[in-house]
Amino acid sequence: MTSETPYRLLPNVNLPADLRQLDADDLPELAGELRRYLIETVSKTGGHLSSSLGVVELTIALHYVFDTPADRLVWDVGHQTYPHKILTGRRERMFTLRQKDGLAGFARRDESEYDTFGAGHSSTSVSAALGMAVAAARTASERKVVAVIGDGALSAGMAFEALNNAGSQDADILVVLNDNDMSISPNVGAMSNYLTRILSGKVFTSVREGSKTVLSTVPPMWKFAKRWEEHVKGMIMPSTLFEEMGFNYYGPIDGHDLPTLVRTLRNLRGQKGARFLHVVTRKGKGYEPAEGDPCVYHGVTPFDPTTGKMEKKPSGKTYTQVFGEWLCDMATRDVRLVGITPAMREGSGMVEFSKRFENRYFDVGIAEQHALTFAAGLAADGMRPVVAIYSTFLQRAYDQLIHDICLQNLPVLFAIDRAGVVGPDGPTHHGTFDLSYLRCLPNMVVMAPSDENECRQMLYTGFMHDGPAAVRYPRGPGSGMPVESDMQALPLGKAELRRKGSRIALLAFGSLLQPALEAGGAFNATVVNMRFVKPLDEALINELARTHELLITLEENAVTGGAGSAVNEYLAAANLAVRVVNLGLPDEFLGQGSREEMLAECGLDTAGIRRTILRHTAQTGARDAG
């Protein structure tokens, strides 16, 4: 505890059991201290701030009422789990958050017994909690199960599949909807509109205000009505969607009103069956900069807690910015272009496009499967959709990619951000598998740019291609290459010879070209910018195999099934005998840390590539000597 302002309660709350020893009247003060500590620590580490600030009171109330960890508390996504971490024995380690060997930015089962289910991707909590509720019933356990889900996560189909299943079997489960009218961006879609109608409904408002007028003259009755207000709300809106799905609906209630939260949760803990509690919170609550702009403060770099001013990001244009500029330029040229994102406008570089081309911009909510089939429908009728999506989230729509797009050979362009190692967000967000799962799909063109300008030209190439195409690029800035305003389509499947050497050839796919050039120069190695994972430049590989002793493939992707594997497959099919070494990411889920730390750990920086060359040339020399 390092704050200049002393903490009275928080230092003594190391675990939820300590929390439950406090008087209920102390909880608002604890909430203030917890929020202050959260700002203090995240200002040093960076992380998901707005979401966590918004659930301080809800987190306290849940751990205060429920007997965690015996009772199961399942968080969705995990952006909002920082208060949970602080209250469950990890307070003093918060300064290691999202750093190498430090606390994860999301819930992780191997980090704490209070993290009952790992998170990182949205809309999983209800399904997981339902599984736990069924397991409890099968073992005659009395433990309670609570799922917390946001209104943004509720826009995904998986959440409704789970609600439908849970309600139909009347499972003993409490679903808490944390409704802040936000996902990462402002929430969109019919569900968002529905929730807004609940909050602003005239029936609810009039009944509530009328009860105040009538019952205020009878204090005992008003106290009783106030205490059971959440039940009254449920009764005056009996036909809610959630009740039709088999849940008893309660709410909405103020998610920052601790006495009401505690009272309501106690009532619901004592009930059985499928219950749904609608809690209204404010993203960024209690910190003025975050309340004013919750999108900007959703994910923050280290910042000055007094002013909210964040540290300057690395200079140079990022790949995300290159995409955003290209998207606007291409939309000006071609009226057929339509931009689609599953709720990642800010992170995907689409803010300017959403403003300039409002009628051609579609935020479909956290609904990756729908995003792809929606794009397929657009393409089937003559449009040219561009789907901006993170590598790790594209995995969630793999079936749609196969059957709705590739099978029908539809011209959909995927701008795949956060490919490869992403850093502090760790294994749930690393985009380490896309080259493997994309290159096996018939009709798919897969490109990996080595710099910012090449990214722009590849996006144009993919857009002009009459079939599905993907351009995958890493998070952050590139090598500093100037971006040309002109756009020229690259010849499909043609690599670029960047350095002519002898004996050793380095075949670099995408982001690893620069360290390959640096390492290759020390050994007079040939260096190739492969550009295309599919189709491969087979003619060049054939030539290199016949004129070099050792081929080394480099990729920021899992070695298993990746671009190097594609080279191996071609060499085997062509019956070309040459030594090959595949460098890439190992067959394991990588941890968290900076991108530079991760690449160095995997031997994919300049020093690591040089070590590989030395090791294999030494082996060759030893064999020749023998």
C-alpha cells in the first residue's frame, strides 16, 4: 500500500472472508479505497481501467454475500476483474499486472482458486456457470453459482444459446447483467435498444414515482416497498425477454448503490432456479477522465493518476493506422467497399471510417460468427466487404470462414490485426495460429506484410482479388517504412529477394523480415521476403533449395502447421533434398510480457536467429569434418 492518503479498511481485507467480517455500513468506504487503489496501481502498469472501475461496488457485494470460493463466481471476458483480484489475495502483486511472470490481466484458473473459470474472450460466463450449476446438482452440492456478463457480451449468440439452455432446464444459477451501455465502444444492436427501453420505460418510472408519493406518508410501508423494490420492478415487467427464456427477472437496480446491491443479492441467494439480475453501472465510475471518455480509458498505457494523461505511445505509424487510412482511401475509390467490425472500432483503426462513411460502416457487436456470414451475404450480392478483426477473435468464426466464405469463393477481405505475439494481454489474445488455420483453406489467399507500405499494398491486392483474402499484421508500429499513397496490386504468390547470399537462405514471412536481414548480413545469407503464405512462391523455393545448403523459415506464428510447414510440404512433394529449419512460436501457450520479450524468448529476434544459424552451421561443419 503506497498511496500518500492512508487506507483504513483495504489493508485488512486480504481475502473475501475478511471482507465478510466488515459491517455493511463500512462497504461504501471500502469501495472508495478499492477504487483509489485500482487507479494507483493501473496508472503504473496500464491495463483495462474503465471496466474495472465500473464494477467496484458489484464486486464487493458479490464477495460479501456469496461464500466464495466455495460458491462459484464466473466473470465474463475479464476486463473487469481487477477489483476481484485485489479482494482475493493478490492486492500486493497488482504492480506486476500484465508484466512478464506477473498477474494476468484476465481471470486464470492457475492463478487463484477464486478464478473459477479462465476468461479473455466474451460471452462465456453463462455457459461455464451453467456447467458448474449442473455439476453441483449432480453431486448434491449446496454451492451457489453466479455468472456476471456485460451488455456488450450479451450481444453475442453464444450468450443466448446458454440462456436458452439454462432457462429450459430451470438450472440453479444467478446471472448478473452488468449493463453499462458499452462494450469496448458504445454498445449496439437490438438488445442494447431493448435494455434501454427497460431502463426508460414509462410504466416502470410511473409506478416507481407513484409508489413514492403514496407510500411516503406511511413510513413503515415505504421502507417495506423500498426494500422489495427490485421485486416490484420484476412484477411490473413480467413479459421481459429473459422471463420468456425461463428466468425470473429482477431489476434494474443501481450497480453503485451498495446497500441495495447487498440486500438484493442476499434475497436472490436464498432463492432457487434460474434468476436474472439486471444491474446498471457506469463504465469508468469514480474517475473523471474515465467517466468522460470510457472508450479511451478502456485499455490504458501507464498514466498520471492526477491528470489522466497517458504515456506517449511509440513514435511511428502503426499497422492499425495504416489499415485505417487505407480503408478510407479505398472507400473513396470504390463505392462497393463496406467496413465491418465485431465491436472493435477503436482498436481496429476504424474511427475515421465510421465518421466519413457512416452508411458503409457496420459494428455488429461482439458477434464474430455473424460478422463473417453478414460479410458473405454482402459479397454474394456484389459488395466488397472488409472485415477488421483480431487474429484471436477470428478463431471464433472459423466455421463461417470455411463454409460461408471460402467454400463459396466470395470476395471478402480480412484485415487481421494483433497477429503473432501481442504482449501484455497474454495467451488469450496472442494471434499465434492464424497462418496455420488459414492456409489449409481452399480459395484463401494469405499475405503477411513485412512493413507498413507493404501492408497498404497487400490490402489493395486482397481487395482487388476476386475471392477471399487475408492480410495479417502485428500490433504496434512497423519498421518505419514510408507509406506510399499510390496503390498497386502485388503479383499473387511472388516473393521478393531482399539479399543475395550463399549457402544459407532465410525465408521470412511478414514481421520477421527485419531481424532476418540483420542476422543474414552477418553470415552472407540470402534473405527473402516471402510476402505470401498462400500461394507460395514455389519457383523461388525450388531455386533456393537447389543452390543453398540450408533453408531457415521464419514466422511469428505457431511452427505447427504454419508457413514453414507449407515450405516443408512443397519440398517433400517436389522431392527436393535440402536441410530445413523452421523458426516460429513453440507448441505451447505463450505467457505475457512485452512483444520484444516474447520474441526474444522464442528465439525470433536478431540474436536468436543468429544463434540458430551458428548452431546449424556448426553441425554441418562437424558432419563435413567427420
